[in-house]
Amino acid sequence: MLRKDVGLRIRVDRDLRDAFVEACRSQDVAASEILREFMRWYTSQTNTQGGQLPLPFNVNSNYNQ
């Protein structure tokens, strides 16, 4: 396993965080591992597609409505 020597702090809606953590628990996997795996996948996809990877959602939308 690679050494983890830096953190990433993000702010998310409490309900989203709770649902995500519960989904991870139900699969017996750490939430941090899912996030790291997504980051690996996303960066590899972005790199192979010339930096143009469409997201499945609008990152600029306001989810707090």
C-alpha cells in the first residue's frame, strides 16, 4: 500500500456525507478508500481523454436548495 502523507478536506452536506458513509459501511469498505479509488479512476480517465472528461452531474449546481 502506498504511503498516505497528505490530506484533503472537503465540505459536503451532512445528509450526503451520512448516506455515503452508510453506503460504504453496508459494503464493508472504508469511505476514504472509495474516495481514493474514485480519484485514481478520475485522474486516469481525464489523462487518457486529453483532460476532457464529462462529469455525470453538474458540479456548478447548488445542492443546498
